[in-house]
Amino acid sequence: MKRKMLWGSATASYQCEGAWDLDEKAESMWDRYLHENDLENGDVASDHYHHYEEDIRMMAEGGQNAYRFSLSWPRIIRDLEGNVNEKGLAFYDALIDTCHRYHIEPFVTIYHWDLPQYLEDIGGWQNIETAYHFEKYCETVFRHFNGKVRFWSTFNEPKWFIFSGYMSGNYPPCHRNIPEVIRGSYNVMFASALGVRKFREMKTEGEIGLVASYQTIYGLDESTETLNAMRHADNYCNNWQVDTACLGEFPSDMVDKLKEQGYDLSFAKEEELQIIRENTVDFIGINYYSPMYVKPYTEGETLVKTNNQGKNYKGDLRSVVKGWFEVANDDMKDIVPHNPWGMFVYPQGLYDALTRVSSYVRQPIYVTENGYGAYEEISEDIDDQYRIDYIREHIRYLLKAKEDGVDVNGYFVWSPFDLYSWKNGCEKRYGLVAVDFDDDCKRIPKHSYYWYKTSIENDFIDLRKEEKQMRNIVLVCNGGMSTSILANRIKELGGDEVEVNAYGEQEYSQHLKDADVVLIGPQIRYLIDDIRKQVGENVPVASIEPRVYGAMNAQKVLEMVDELLKDSK
């Protein structure tokens, strides 16, 4: 089926709405946790509750045709008995009607982490009853909004709210208990299947999916041990969400591994597993921000570290999952660019995520979140070129994946405006539009807002119309893993139009005769005059600047090659 490409942006109810206790909204687990611990909270957040019309108008004026947002469960269902808050439904009626008025497609997430406190009081996601309460909640919203919403998602990122709540312990309920991680993960995927079943039983219009967090997994080498660690990490981060939602089965090797380690899985009932098998999703959403590098497990108990302090974080981010893998991001931090929260910037990872997922699932894919968090000073002129660069390069890879046959049908920037970023507070800003939290949540478009608008209007023509020619690139360097990774990424990006070979300073001379262009690593730029003498004036030779020398900059290196070849004609 031919689908309209959606270009939009995404939010979550707790992170943007504010109005935490207005219009008979019930308390959420985040309200209770943040208030009791006297932490920065989302009581007001971006005040989207009172600014939604302005925000949606700005999305439309910014060229966007879709808005992904979540419903607040405690705003709609008031208590354990399932009593409905009509004022909560009225708010979302107004929001959705505003979307339609501005020709914005509502892309609705049913649960984005703000569990009602009355459910947390009975065990939250450790209690299978919460899954059945979710089914009743789904029934309420399907009945009320049927015909007004075409795209539904049961859950946003099961991995993050379960693992953060029960493994790393940095989100409520702040536990560190692996059996609880396993049970919570199971209960959420069962709840999702119940929601899908209810959607179809009620013959609700539209499609229903699930949004998974996705960290593309890479190893530090290609040894058998590393490949096994990568598979374990892929199951840990991605597959138990994607496979279960799309194929109806938890990864069998992951289940076997858990049993091998002695975890009790007897809570999984055959009738529940059958519901999961029979109720797969219509589409899958992929939230991609950053990859994960891994290496084989060596020793130590399970320990998962998270940076919620940005530039103030002290220490390393070496995480261990006992018997599975070790996170090796710290080994790559001098090679791959990253923001102050340790999030690697690697656009190629989105292409790899899309092609990997599409290789074995039949469902269409949407990139439901992708964005760049940064510290920013608020002014009337906010130049966030780093965000433009981040979004542009990720969209470049999305378009490449689409050209290569991946059924990807939408892209949502996180986020349309600055919002409350969970434990990172409001200082970590993701928005295309700034929110002045000290001035009545005033909205100020950033440079990225206008770039996104123009790019959508021009159908990203600058990313689509790139002259292609065969280029033989010789990379002269002093060796090392970073050079090898850069060479491989240039080749992957250039495809059939590029041949890339990397040689050390002792061996490069014999390989220069067929070069179309020669690039020299910054560490040995002193060789540039010697190489120019060897290749003659018809072959461009240049040194790669240190700020561009790295795997994530493969596209910029290719652009550098094109410029050199153009200038040499």
C-alpha cells in the first residue's frame, strides 16, 4: 500500500502538558516520585495544556503534517474502578480537533510512562492486573476517539521505562532487581497484545503499532566472542520489543539464556503467550538517537549506569550485564562524537537500524523519535546548527534506506518545542522551538525550525539530488581502529560509487597509481607534499581536519571528496 510520508515531531504527555492536578486529573507515579523527593518536575513543563493550539499552529506553519503525542492515562481514568474523567477526554478532543483543523495527522501513543499512582500502589508493571487495566483504558480511548485518529501506538519504549525503573533504578519505582525487569518486560508486552486485540475486536478505524527504542549494536572487533556479545546486546536492547510486537514471539535464544542463568519464567502462561502470538502490530515505530558499542563479558555483577547530569556527571559509563556483554562506549568516546550526556552522534546507525529491522519484519516502519539534546541560552535568535546537522544527516540515511527498499513512512523530530526531559529536567533542550520557562513558557523558533520547514517544503531535494560517480579514495593514515571504521563507513555510505582503501605510512606509495583522490589523516599531514609529488597535479590531495576525522563524519568526508574532484576538473 502506497503511504503518505509523514514529516512531524513528537512529545509525551508528562513531559510537555503540565497542568498536573487540573481538571480532575489523577496523580501519576512521576508526580508522586518527583514531589516526594523534591526533584525538578513536570508540574508545568512546557504548559502544552494551555499552549496546544499555538504549538500545533507552529507545527503546521513549519511545514509538518503529523504530530505524535501521548495520552495521559491518569488524566483520562481517575481510579482503579475505571471511572472516566470527561474533562480529560475533552482536552484531547480539543487537541485532536486542532490537529485536523491545521491538516496535521494525529499519531497517538496510549502510554508514555506516566502510570497512574493508583496502579503503582498495587505493584505497577510487576502486577499482571496492570495489563488488564491497560486493556480497559484502551477500550475507553478507542471508543471515544474512533474515527478521529488513524495511527495508534500501544506503548512508547518498553525497554527504557522498565529497565530504568527496575534495573538501573534511576526512574520510579527505582528498583534494581533483574527478576522484576524480566517480569515487567513480559507484562508490558502482554498488555500491548491485549491492546491490539481490543483494537481489532472493536473494529477501530486505522492501524495500531508499538514504538520501540532502538540502539544499533556494534562490536569492537569481529571475533566470535564479540559477535555473541552483540547478539546478547541486541536481544537486551531491541529484539524483545521488536520481535515480540511484530512476530509474536520473544527471541528464543534470549529465553534460553535466561533459563540457563536460572531465572524463573514459570509466570508466563500459555494462554497469555497465545494472545501475544495472535496479536501482532500493524506497524513498528523506531526511536533512534544513538548506537551502543559492546564487547564480550569478562567479569563483575550486572551494573547499568546512566548519565542524567550532563556536563556535571563524574565517572565512567561502563555498564555490565553479567554473562551477556559489557558496554564499550567509553572505548569509543574519543572516536565517535557525543553530546554532554554521553549520547553518541552516529547517523549511519539509523540506516543500519532500519535495514536490520526490515530484513525480518513485514510491518511498515516509522522513525518515531530522533533528535539532539543540548544546553542552550534563550534569546530571540537561537542558532542551533548542531541540531540541524544532526537531523539532516539522520534524514539523509533515512532517505538512503528508503531508496534501498526499506518500507519507512515517517520521521518525527524529538521535539517540536523544548520540554521537561525526565530526570534531566528542563535544561536539556531538544526543541525546534525554544520555550522560555522563566517567561510564561514563551515560544521562540530556533534556526532548526526554519531549516526543517524549508527542507520539508523542498522535499529534502538537497539530500536526494547528489551527483554520483565512481571514486577511488586512498586514505593514508597511521592505522588504528578509528581509521578502519571511517574507511568502512565511507564505503557503506558511498555504496557502488566508492572504493575506499586505507594504508599506513609505510605502505601507501605502491597504491597511489589508481587513486582519484588521496586523503591524509591529521596525525601524518606532514606527508602531503611528498604524496602530491608522487600522484601529480591531476589527483587532488588533502589532509582531513581533526574535527572531521571520525566514523560519524563519513558523509562530510564524502562531501569533501566531491568538492576536491569538482575543483580539480
